[in-house]
Amino acid sequence: MNAPDRIAAADVLEVAGKAYRSRLLVGTGKYRDFEETARAIEASGAEIVTVAIRRTNIGQNAGEPNLLDALPPSRYTILPNTAGCYTAEDAVRTLRLARELLDGHALVKLEVLGDAQSLYPNMPETLAAAKTLAAEGFQVMAYCSDDPIMAKQLEDIGCVAVMPLASLIGSGMGILNPWNLQIIIDRVQVPVLVDAGIGTASDAAVAMELGCDGVLMNTAIAKAQDPVRMARAMKLAVEAGREAFRAGRMAKKPYEASASSPEGGLIAPSGSARKKTA
Amino acid sequence: MAIHVTLNGTAREFPSALTFAQLIDELALAGRRLAVERNGEIVPRSRFGEARLSDGDRIEVVMAVGGG
């Protein structure tokens, strides 16, 4: 969808045929406890919340609190992810388990990592997993590199959203290549969400001003000094950036100033003081 | 007859081929939201009452945790 078409559409985020009012998606990792998780996510206004799938802690779990009690699936759209998977096979197995865990829920976040240092996506494995998952009826939101060709291929496979990184997961470095994001936004029809690398509110606003359909973040909120306040800041930033995008920014005029006040009616008309003393 | 399985990566022995429902009880996980895989295949919750562990099974029991 090109930029004007995106503006013309009703302003909800539509993913896999379902409309969401919030364009901010949040992760649930790295918080102090589930209470802080729940308060930050409430402040963020997010409706889609991503969770990881892990082995239960056999033998030590009596009375252990459960994340899905803090974030009930009746209130939030739970987006299971494949964080930590390095092969297509592991990612597919993880999401089959997630679908069983969440009573047949089909919307998932696919991420297949390439190496533990950069957590950069392994795109050949991501594409392979996306193919299998789409064939099995999953609605795949795919974490990907900011390569427009990869994003397009994910769309062609049937992914319901593409989620290019702004910068490395958990780095807080913001948007390193706005030009690539712009190409992806212009070329891909499904929603484009920036996932990974957001550090602070201005990063989220910039992503939305570029025309992204949404932003997914975790660390920027969870590792802020005050996560609940940062969650609110991110909510406002995403809304502000979206509104700025919809409003259409003024043209940049690098070599030409333009006064905002009227040029006439000054008490000392331009140049008169200098003429008198000359 | 005792069976040996690998449960979440750890070797475990059970005195008999118990059902998945009995396994979940045994692990004090009853009532929790979880999913089970046996040898790479999902064991649907609807089959926990009848499906039984077999000797040599590789079993994964997973839950949702915080993550991004």
C-alpha cells in the first residue's frame, strides 16, 4: 500500500483481518515481576502482547505465578514468538506447541535467529519456517532484516505482517536505516512493523512518521528506569508519530528561511533605522 | 513395567506407562496452561486422558513466559 492509500484507510491497525486501535505491540520479558509487567503493558495501551514459549520448570513449580494470569488472553491478543530458535524446524515446533497452548490461536510472531551475539535474523531459515507455518494455517508476523527483497518474499509466502529490525534486538540504537524501511513500506502491501532496536520515544515516533503501521518493542520499556512511565511515553510517541504521518509533514526547505510572522506592519520598517544613522 | 523417558531434556523413570493426564498430575502441573509434545508431535490436551507414555519417549512440556 503506498502512503496516500494508507492514510485513506480507516485508522486502525488491521492484521490478518482483525482491527486493533493500538499500533504499539509490546514484549513481556525483562520486567522485575509480573505485577510490573501488567502495569507497564496497561500503560502502553497495547492490545497485542508477545510471549515466549519455554519448558516448564519440572518439579519446582507448585504455586509459581503464571504470566497468562497477569495478562489474560481474554483481554490481550497473545502473540507467541519463537525467540531463541535458530532453525526453521525449532521455530515451527515451538509455534505448534503455542497453538495448542493457546487453544488453536493462529496469530504468531516468527523469528529465527542467526547468531547469539547479534541476534540478527537468519533469513533463509525464516523464509523456510514461514512457508511451513503459512501452509499449516498460521498467521505469521515475521521478524526480518530491513532488506526489501526479504520483506517482499515473506509477503509472497503469505505472512500477514513483516517486522524489519530498526537495529539489533535489545540494543536501543534506534532506526539505523530509515531509507530501507521506507522502501519496504512502499513496496509491501501487508502491515510493516518495526521490531527491535527502539530505544526511546523519539525512535518510535520516527518509525511511525516514516509510515510504519506499528512498532513492537520490549527492552525500551522494560529496561527504562521507570518502565510504566516509559510505556506511556511510547504510547504517546506512537500516536504522535502516526498523526504526524497522517497529517503529512511540511516540505523540507534546506536553503530558504520563511518567517512565520507577517512581513508588514513593523514599528520600524525594514532597514529604516540603519538609513537614519547612515 | 517401569518406563524411561526424557522429560524436558532430563531422564526420568516412571513405574508404569502412565497417561499424560497422570503425568501432569504427577508433576503438580494440573490446571496450568501448558502444551505437550511427544517425539516432535503435539499431544492434544483432549487426548491427555487416554494417551500413554511409551518407553523411550522424548517429551516436552512448555508454557508461556515473558519474552519479546
